[in-house]
Amino acid sequence: MDRITSDPSMLKSIGLKRYEANKPVKNREKEGNTSSEKQDAVSISQESRIFSEKIENLKAIVKNEVSDTRSAKLVEVKEKLETGFYEKEEISEEVADKIIAAFKNKA
């Protein structure tokens, strides 16, 4: 396979024009054959902005509630560990059964 070149004489001989990578592509207008770059625009309504703000507020509330719930659960588990709750045979068997059941459901 031949090596790709940017030598203008070589490109001209095979009928190609030189181009540069990573340059914006310019669109040619049909009538005037002048070049211009396309401009994109996005317009967001006030209703959409309010909706977005409400969603962000709800996310913050849920995050705080989940965090509070997890904190309370962690405190409960730590207390049970410190008091030896999980060292009881019936409790350790129940926990083991729940772990086995969880793995069976995933398989």
C-alpha cells in the first residue's frame, strides 16, 4: 500500500486537493458558492428550566433521605455487632440462609 502524502504535487497528480485534519467543515452555499460555517442554536423554554430545577431539588431530597436511612441502619448494625447479636447461633444461621438465597436468585 502506498504511503499517504500531503505533498501538493503528488496530490495534484492524482486529482486530490490538500486538506487539513481537525478543521471545521465549511458548507458551500449553492447559489453564491461562498463558504460559511453552520451555526447551531438551542432554546430552552422557561417551563423546561423550572422542570429541571424541580428535578434537581427532588434528587437532593432523595439523596438526603437515603443517606439518613443508611446512617441509621449502619448505627443499628454497629450496635448489634458490639452487643454480640450476630454471634448467636440462630441469628448466624438465618444470615447464612439469606446469603445463600441471594446467590441462588442471581444464578
